[in-house]
Amino acid sequence: MIDFDISIIIIGLVLLSILYIYFKFVMKKENVFLLFFSIFYFYLLISIKYTLFPIPITMAKVVRNETAFLSGVNLIPFNYKSVNYLLSKQVIYNILLSVPFGFGIPYITKLNRKN
């Protein structure tokens, strides 16, 4: 079982501090940019924690080639049978999960809303 434990959090914080130093001293970014970048970075870490982890892998299953990652994946888009599926928690959470990309990425990349 691969879990989102303290070692991954420490690696993420080390990577954030390296990026912070790079943006601050090499690229001469403002403090407001660094604040929003840090918030967006933590958002990405938390969303990875709740959407991808834990990964159910054991070495015995890998050796026997019994890993079934695609067993619960729907590869047919818009294949829903009722309106209840559209109102389910999964769909609503996926919409809420993508909201910060509309607000954070244009600021970080200096895109304006017209483009």
C-alpha cells in the first residue's frame, strides 16, 4: 500500500522551499505572487492526497501480476444513466476540485481573462 505519509509531505515542503527561493531571488517575484503560488501548491498537494492516495499495491500482487488499476475507471465519457448520477457527490466534488484552476493559474501565469 502506497500512502500519502509524512515522507511525501516533507518532500513536498522541500520542493516548495526550493521553488520559493528560486522565484524570490532568481526570478525576482513579488511577495503576493509567492503567497498565491504557495496556496496553490498546497491545494495541489491536498488534492493529490485525496484523489490519488492510497494506492493499493502489495508486492505479492505485483509479482503475480494481479494489479487491477482500471477496475473502477469509466472510460466512456458521458455514460450516465440518470439525473441522479449528475447530482451525485462524485460529480459535484470533481467540479469543485477544478474551480481553483480557473482562479489560480491566470494569476500565476499572468494571463488575463480576455485571452
